[in-house]
Amino acid sequence: MRNIAAQYIYFDGPKKIEKAILMQTELTDDTEVEKLIQQEAEKIANTTVKIMEIREA
């Protein structure tokens, strides 16, 4: 099991919003982890997000 922390940003009108997400996953492929984080962050923000950093937590 991997603990992954990611920082992402999105825009709410003219406001830039920075958030972080912490996830546990059994995925080992970093590309798949990035896709999963992107999907989850977009569900939370309800808009397109830009992932700024992903690291093991």
C-alpha cells in the first residue's frame, strides 16, 4: 500500500485555489497513480485541475 500526497490548483472564476489530496493506493505504476489523482481531484473541485506535485507521504 502506498500513501500518496498531491498538490493541485484550479480556478474559480478569477480566484486561484490551491489544495492538497492524500490517498492510499495499491497501484505501482506512477502514470496510473497520476491519472487516479487527477480524476479524484477533479471530482472534488468539480472542474479541471492542474497537478503541481505528487510525492510519497
